[in-house]
Amino acid sequence: METVLSINNLTKHFGRIKAVNNMTLEVKRGMVFGMLGPNGSGKTTTLGMLMGVVNKTSGSFSWFGELPKDEIRKKIGAVLEHPIFYPYLTGQQNLELNAMIKESTPANIPKVLEIVELSDRKDDKYKTYSLGMKQRLAIASALLNDPIVLILDEPTNGLDPMGIAEIRKLIKKIAEDGKTIILASHLLDEVQKVCSHFAVLKKGNMVYTGPVEDVGKGGLVIEVGPIDNQLHSALKNFHGIVSMKDENNHFLVTLQEGIKSQDLNKYLFEQGIAASHLIARKKTLEQQFLEILSEAPTS
Ligand SMILES: Nc1ncnc2c1ncn2[C@@H]1O[C@H](COP(=O)(O)OP(=O)(O)OP(=O)(O)O)[C@@H](O)[C@H]1O
Ligand SMILES: [Mg+2]
């Protein structure tokens, strides 16, 4: 697969704040790549560097195998935190203005309005738009140049459940049309729903990267005890078990993917066994990410 973006040891320090630390990753064509991290983990700073609006401290990145320059940036559409539109102009007029600024043709406007499903509201003033419509107009503007890559920073922030669902559906549609998408989010659930691959950021450090489908993989490992025959045969008959072995005074049990320790506990209870010792040893990736995401920001 063709590499769209290659990041090498990219670093940004704001004084003593290490916003982004030695980030290295690759985004291939067709991926929907999620940058997942809690507030202050460096997502916006990373996207800002990639768009050339934040100066890097060190490291490098290349788009389509080339060092960043203006010409290349035209192949990238971005919706960063606060898109600027004029409240008293209509959606159509705002896009015309944007097309002029970006030196792209206004001929694309009907098409992008169609994609974001705003064609029927194009002649209404921007200030009358709902938050979700404003976000969709921002995406329309980013698509004006027919970019190869679309960058979105927290695209569903502040929207209601309906607006969130619409934006997620739109992102999937744009990806299916063949665009590569890079999006920042602090929601694991969002990344799982729309992304194909992702990186997890924690205080400026990338702590994980891989395909989204791996998140749910790998069962829990649980200590159950004390060892006795009744427990042993009950465990052997539990449907959610992958393997078990003796260890000191307890069994070490690997559960199938998706089986929780509560499921095991409930099963044992139904068998008339009250295990006095039952602890999860290894956490699933999902649990680890949820813990990272719930940590308080550093600043
Ligand atoms: N212009 C700046 N000057 C000083 N510090 C900054 C600046 N921009 C960002 N930072 C700091 O860099 C760190 C990363 O911020 P960044 O905005 O990239 O995080 P984020 O992951 O996008 O967070 P959020 O989820 O809140 O949008 C934070 O500690 C932030 O305070
Ligand atoms: Mg941010």
C-alpha cells in the first residue's frame, strides 16, 4: 500500500511542555487513521505541524514521499478546531469565498454540498445553521480542492447524538469514496466506529499504534482460587475458557475474547462455588486505553 504520510521522530516542545515527543508513524492510502488521546495529549499540535501551522521543534514528516511545501498542502483538506465562516453569508457564499481563498474552482461547490447533504440549505445564512450543519459545511470546505487526504480535529465535539451519528456516517462515506482520513479524537468508541487504524497518545508520547480490529482481541488472564477439585472441574467445563494452569494456590485462567471476569464469577456461583480469590491479571487493550483516556491532563 502506498504511503501517504510518514512521520519520523516528530517533536514539539512549548517551553518545558513536551506537547509531542518523538512521534514516528505511517499512514497508508485508504486508511482512516485515528489519533486517540485525552485532553492535552498532543493531537491538535500534531495535526497543526502536519498542516504547517505549528512549527516543529525537531524530527520530520513527509506527505506522499515529499517534504512539505505549499503545492503538496493543496492535496490535503483540513478541518482544524475553529473553521471561520461569515454568519451573515449563506453556506453557498461562504464556500465561494473559501474556494477563492484556496484557489480552487467554484465548480466543485454543488458536489461538496451534495456530499455533506447541505444542498437544500445552501441559500440559508450560516448563522441559522445547527452545530452539526456548521461542521458539515466545514467538511465541505475542506473537500473543495478534491484533496487526497482529509484531516479532522475532533469532528463530533459538541454535537448531539444525532449530529454525531451524521458526521460519523459522512466520514465513512468520504472514506469509501477513496479518501485517506486522519482524525483526532478523545473517544475510543468513536475511533472504533470510524477508523481502520489508530495511534494512542499519552502526554505527547505515542504509546500504541495498530489496526482498530486488534483492540478487542486477546482475552483476560485471571487468577482463581483456592485450588480444589470442584473448582478444577467447574473451570474445565466453562465455555469461555481458552486455557488454564496451576500456579501456587490458584489456577491461572485465560478467557476467550469478550468474556469478562464477571461472567466467570457468575458461572462459578451458579455451580455453587464461591471463589475467594478471583483477580484479573492482564488487562485487555481496550481497558488499557480507557484508563489512559480517563487520566487527567498534565496542564
Ligand atoms: N500554543 C501553545 N503554547 C503553549 N502550550 C501549548 C500550545 N498549544 C498546545 N500547548 C500544550 O501542548 C499540549 C498538547 O496540547 P494539544 O492541544 O495538542 O492537545 P490535544 O490532544 O489536542 O488536546 P484536546 O483534546 O484538549 O484538544 C498541552 O499541554 C497544551 O497545553
Ligand atoms: Mg485538540
